[in-house]
Amino acid sequence: MPPEQQTPQPQPEAAAHRSETEPRWTERLHGLGPVIGLVLLCIAGTLLNGDFATVDNAMNVLTRTAFIGIIAVGMCFVIISGGIDLSVGSMAALIAGSVIMFINWAGPASGSPLLAVVMGAVLAVVLGAVFGLAHGLLITKGRIEPFIVTLGTLGIFRAYLTYFADGGALTLDNELSDLYAPVYYASLAGIPVPVWVFVIVAIVGGLILNRTAYGRYVQAIGSNEQVARYAAVDVDRVKILTYVLLGVCVGIATLLYVPRLGSASPTTGLLWELEAIAAVIVGGTALKGGAGSITGTVVGAVLLSVISNILNLTSIISVYLNAAVQGFVIIIVAFLQRGRR
Amino acid sequence: MTTFTRRLAFTAVAAAAFASLPALAAEKVNLGVSIPAATHSFMGGINYWANQAKKDLEKEHKDLKITIKTAANAPEQANQLQDLSTVTKINALVVFPFESAALTKPVAQVKAKGAYVTVVDRGLTDTSAQDAYVAGDNTAFGKIPAEYIVKQLNGKGNVVALRGIATTLDNERMDAFNAVLKNSPDIKLLDAKYANWNRDDAFKVTQDYLTRFKSIDAIWAADDDMAVGVLKAIEQAKRDDIKIIFGGAGAKGMVKTIMDGKDKRITADVSYSPKFIYDAIKLTAEARLKGEKLPATTIIPSVLITKENAKDFYHPNSPF
């Protein structure tokens, strides 16, 4: 008897262990399609132009991915919960414009340019959170479809930026711009600041999604909202928080974006929403919600900017066809990912 | 092609119209202005100058009423043209079409109701739908920078170019640029890629140019907005081989840089001012008040802006 008793004991433990590791394992499987696509692309890029595989180029690509990547991490939560946000590009533009106007005003007014820049950066995140909160409230308490709410704010945000900019561009004053520039241009240990921020946001996002009760609720709501409600999940609160989280991500992306050009114009952030959504979906998250991964999203975002980088580094294809190449690659990667499921 | 053939066609059309209609006696002019919304700096300039024209001209002539409509896309512009014609009952129209083909029919309908039509910047596909055409000079827009770059580099060097959005207007500029370079075999155009008249895209494309080409003598940014992105990318890559950065259109920041001699890489620009909408409105309104017609085609010349004449192109109040 004792030997029999001993053997069943580890079994439930192993089962419990397996059920805990299982989502992570399937997740890795989901992430494999985009990874394969990315690896193939990088090989192609290196063959086409040796400069592709240099550290400088890799850093350029990762740095410019940072904006879309950070937004995509937030977008991942919203999409997994079954929502969507079409306004992120316009939101980024409006936040960028507001921050620039604020810093230009606060610099001379507060007498401390550094304080003005720091407060501007904080303002970016706060504005993002406030806009996200507004989305969340309209969608949950106002019971309007997220597609409609964010389609509305897409127009509203950009129109206000255009109005503030008088149709032209809002530009950071020179001295303040120099002070702010390191946030985009400086490097820590050879890696540019935006890439660090991107990595940190992705890790934190991954932890929230996979290791917290909140992350589970988000996935539960996305796969079946009714059941989640019956299971006493505060659906409205969780949903509102996903939009706030996305808003914060947009704020962070914007505070990194502003020092790049030191200006915001009505074309700032144009079509970022599509790029961010594409990064999430290419990365293996289902558009209908329920499941998804941050790793996949990060790979998806990098993949998208690698395509245009390779196209810029070569001239074998007519420039008129650039968009078509991007389309083909996205569809092929989506296909690879489907095959791996 | 074809300014010439176009001009010929217009003259014929205008002559025919002139013969069939007796010149209208001075009457109240109800002028409609239909322009794209301010979605980028250049259109911001168009909007600014259109409103400026309304302010100046309505003050000057009390028989003149100007209604400005801005549209976000071609279908919206078509609807607004209908409204201008049936609700506002305009008898003269200045239109900056979103795109040539899609707006031809709607403009023709306005004209069929008796309004005098001046088309600005982008020609219609059927020129009988317009009475007059006022435009900037896209050929000079490409030719002047090419000539300047060839001269500054003494006929030898590597050039990269940025392009706007794939349109006939962009093609005309690029073709003119290429035509000049063809005569200087030692000037090599390494590549020309689209950056959509957008600062961020210009930044990325330039970064990749700098990765790809180890020696670049001149960059034709082809737009002052794009030049902003180009400058930032060069600054980041810490490259000092680039001797000339040539923008285009004469945005106020760029003109100021030239005027003050702030950057030795930026010593010239080519004018393509959104102010031509002001000229078009003024010419149309004043001609119609007198019951006259405009020449079938008016080309607002694009000229080289250098330190000497920069102050004539500096409009600090305009958003562009």
C-alpha cells in the first residue's frame, strides 16, 4: 500500500504544475510563427545588404519600433479583452502637441527648463491615462461600441491638434528641445533609451497579463464576457483599466517621441493605430479577443519595421510596390502562425 | 507634358466660352472656395491664405461675399461643392481639388449651373469643366534644386532624394529633377524613396539612406517638412559628409534659416507658396467683379530662394 500511496501523490502536484505552465507553453508556440518570419526576414535583409546586420542599423530599427511597440503592448490588453482602440495615433499626436505647448509655456514661466521638461513628460502620461479613462467610461458605462467611441475620438483628437497648431506644426523651443533631446537620442550601455523603455514596458506588460489576477480577468472577459460576469469579475472596472493602460502606453510612447523631432503636426502619428493593431494581430493575438501574448506583439512590432527598413536599404523593388511587399509579408506571417497553432 | 498643350486647350475653351457668353455686367459676386482641410503644414498654409483673402477682399469690395469650405477627403469635397452650388448659390468658384479625376464631374456640375470656375494646383482630367487654372510650377520645383545642387557640387557627387506621395504632381517634380541630372553624368542619384511629405517618414528613410550609403554629398528633401526629419537623422548619425540639404516650398522656418545663414548646409530653397490660393481668389474675385475673365492658365512661378531674396518669402504669421 505505501508504495501505491506514494505514487499518486506526485500526480496531482504534477497536474497542477502542468496546468500552470501550459498557457505559457502554448503561448510560446503561438509566438513561433512571427519569430520564424522575423528570422527569415533578417536573413533576407542581410543577403540583400550587408549593412542590415550592423549594430547601428539594429538600434535604429529597434528605436523607431519603440513607439509602435509600446502602444502595441497596451493595445494587446484592449484587444485580448475583446475591445479595440482606433484613436491611438491621433491621441499620440494630441498629447505630443499639448506637451510641446505646455513645455514652451512652463519653461519661461517656471524659470526652470528642466522642471518644465520633466513636468511635460509627466503630463504626457497623465493625459494618456485621462483619455483612456474617458474611452473606458464611454464604452462600459455609456455602453457604446469601442469601435465607435474610438473612431469618434480619432477625429476629435486630431482635429484639436490641427486647431492648436493652426494647421501647421507646433515646435519645441530650441533650448528646451536640446534639453529634452537625450530622452530619445541618448544611450545607456550602448542601447538607446527608447529601446530600454520598450523592453521595460513589454516585461511589465507580460507580467501583468500572465502573472496577475487582473491579467486573467482580461483574458476571461475576452473569451466570454457573460461567464466572467457570472464569476463575479468586475467586468466594467477591468475593461476601463485596459483602456487606461493603453492610454498610459500612448503617453509613454509620446514622451519618447516628442524629443525626436521636437515638433508635432497634423501628420504626427498618422496610421499608428493600424500599425499597432497589426503588430498585435501578427504577433498571434486573436482579434476577437480571449488570448494573446506580449512576446508575440513585440516580435510583430519589430517585424513590421524591419520590412520597411529592408525596403529602404535596397532598391530592387519599384518604390511603387513597397506597400504591396509589406502586405505580402504580413499575410505570409499570419499564415505561418496559423500553421503552427 | 503639357503645360503648353494644356494651355492651348484652355485658350480654345476660354475663347469659345467668351464668344458664346456676353461679358456679364458688374454684379454681386458670391464666391465659393473649396479646399482640403489643414491636414499638414502646407494645407495649413492654404487654409490660412484662403481666410486671409476672404478678410482682405471682403473689406475691399462690398459686392463680394466669400464662403470657404474645407473637406477632409474627395467625397466630402464633392458634397460641399453641391451645397455651395444649390444652397449658397455661388456664381464663382475657386476649387483646390483633392484629386483630379474624382472631382472633375462635381466641378463640371457647378459650372453647368452657371458659376465661373477657377481650379487651383491640381488640374481636372476634363479641362472643359473649368474656366481658369492657377497653379504653382512643379517643373521648376524639381529643376531649380537640381540645378543648384549640380552647381554647388561642381558637377560631381552623390545625391539622394526623397519623394512625397505618388501623384502626378510628385512625378512632374521628380522628372524635372532627373532631367537636369542627366546632363551631369558625374552626379549620381543613389536612390529616391517616398516619405509622404511627412517628417517622421523622412527621418526613417534618411536614417536608412545613411546606413546604406557611406558618402552622400547632397540630399534633396523635396519639401521643407521632410527636411526637418532629414536634419534630425543626420544629426543623430553624426555624419558630416552631407554638404547640401535642399527642401522645397519655402516654409517660414526654412526661409528664416536661410535668411539668418544659420546652417551652412541650407543655403537655398525653392518657392511653392500656399499663397497662390490667395492670388487665385483675388484674381477670380476681381475679374468677376468687373465681369472679366481670367487667362485660361496662370502659372505662379517657383523661384530660387537664397539669402538675398529670403525676406520676400518670410511670412511669420502664416502657419507654413
